[in-house]
Amino acid sequence: MDESTRRDGEVVLLVYARYIDNGELAEEMAFCKSLESTADIYDKLKNYLRVNNIPIENITSRAADGAFVMTGKKGCLKLMKDENPEIILVHCVIHSELRGQK
């Protein structure tokens, strides 16, 4: 899960899902949605889960870039952990590598 700003200034939320399918690891883009503000991140995710009948209890971990909007006291992860305390945060490997290169 990551938010990104397009060249035209539009802010979008990208969400990918990794899951086990017949014993094999699978990955696909779950959705890409426009954001009015970073406060919309949790609402967009919850709406996707609701529409697709995916209980938040089925989410075991989540990777993010460590930005405050994701990990802060009112961030998406905090709100998800309030509903499912078992969710594990994994810091995105690519963001970790980039931070180490600075």
C-alpha cells in the first residue's frame, strides 16, 4: 500500500495483495483509487474490503513506506490495528533501501 502523486498532481492510493492460491504465492493489484486527501486512505481501503466481502481479520500483514499518514497515531495502520490487533506492519524493502542510500 502506497500513495503517489501523478505528474498532473492527482494523488492516488495503490494497493497490492499477496496471498496463497493453491499453495503458490500470488500477487496482484487490488486497486488504484484517487485520494482527495491522505485522510481518505483508510476509508478507501475499508470500502474496498466491504465491497469485496473481505473481513479485515483476513489481513495478516501490511507493507508501507513508514510515512506518518500510514503509521502515525491516526494513520491507516493504527486504524487497521484497532479493528484487527493481529495485523503486522512490514516496512517496505525498497523504501528501506532507498533511505539507506541517502
